[in-house]
Amino acid sequence: MNGIIELGFWQVLSAYIFVLIVIVVIRVRGIKRELDVLIASVRMTLQLMITGYILVYVFNNPHPLLTISIIIVMEAFSIGTIFTKFKKRLSGGLKKVIIAAMGTGSILCMVYFLLAVVRIDPWYDPRYFIPIAGMLIGNSMTGISLGIKNLLDGMTSGKALVEEALILGATPRKATKAILDNAFDAAILPTINSMLGMGVVFLPGMMTGQIISGTSPTIAITYQMAVMLGILGTVSLTVIISLHFGYRTFFNKEAQLIH
């Protein structure tokens, strides 16, 4: 295999032409997103640069406390990102549900995947733990965001139908079943679509990175298959937890709609 092509400063800088292209397009079309694109680009750059230096240190000095600390930061950041997306739309109860769903669902799947599937040794090996945990947590964050968005929208637009079902004797669970089903479907659909197009329409990031680094494509494929199945399971579990307990925050102990 040939050596890795390292990207120099000017090569990376040249990639930012795509940011300029996007800004020009949205300005011409009158879409007021220029600042969002700039902030996202700058934030991504700074975050990745800082993360890179941190990972160099962590990889060279592996320790369970360092690995656990980074996972906690990732979990906290993902939860904070979800809260930011919805601002004042989340009740206190729903926030607690999101925290529990992210923490419980992603950590359970993460531990099983790394210890039972990949079988890393030592268990806190940051070269495996951190990148894989990042993919599982990141996709769970997206899944919960989509699930909660559709739950909130469904409970708002379908409030009258839910109340009517309650009057007719339905339990809160039965009255909100259609809303929960739609929310779950919307949350896992992006993951399913990614799996459908993988290997034919596109090569995913993890697999591409491994191939570029010199790993055999067959080895990269086995890792990617396992990771995608892990992502599917993690997203499904975290979303179903958030929806199963989330809808209950819209009702009081007497099964009355309170939102």
C-alpha cells in the first residue's frame, strides 16, 4: 500500500472554497443562512483542531479515567445540543427523559458493542473506545432530536384528537400511539436510508478513513458493517426510551392532557 497523502495547510484551506460557494448560493437565493454557515464552519474547524491535540495526548497516555471523562463530555455536549435545538419547547420532565435516554441507551449499547463485538483490550483503549463511542452517541443525538421534534409537533397538531380519544376512554398510550409511531419512524429513517445506500451510493466515513490509512478494504468493510448495526441498535434504543417515557410528560397522574 502507498503511504498516506498528508494534507498541508494550503490544501486544507483550499477546501474552504466550498463554504464560499454555499454562501454565494444562499445569498443569491435570499436564504438568510450566511452567518449560520460561517459559524458552523469556524466552530467545526476549532473543535476538530482542539480535539486532534487532545486525542494525540490521550492516545499516547491511555488511562480509564481519561476515556471515561471524554465519554461524559461527549454525552453532555450531545444532550446540551438537543436542548438548544428546542429551546423553550421542552418541559422539565421531558428534559429528564432525554438525559436518561441518551445516558442509558447509548452507554448500554456502547459497552456491549466494544466489549462483546469488538472485544477491545484493555477495555478503555481510547483508539477504539472514543471514535466508536462518538459515532454511536452522535447518531443517537440525531435520532432523539428527530423523535422529540415529531413528538412535540404531533402532540401540538393532534391535541384535539388525543383529547377526543381520552374522552372516549382511551389510555394516554393508546391516544398517542399514532404520534409515537410516526415519531419513531422519522427518527430511524435516516439510519435505514444510510444502510440502504452504503457500499453502492457512497462509502461511509469510517470505512473511507480506514482505507485511506492503509487498512485492507475487506477489514474496513467488516468494521463498517458492525458499526452500522451498532448505530441502528443504539438509535432505536435511545429513541424508543425517549418516546416511551417522553409522551407521559404530557399527562398528569389522572391521565389528563396537561400541555
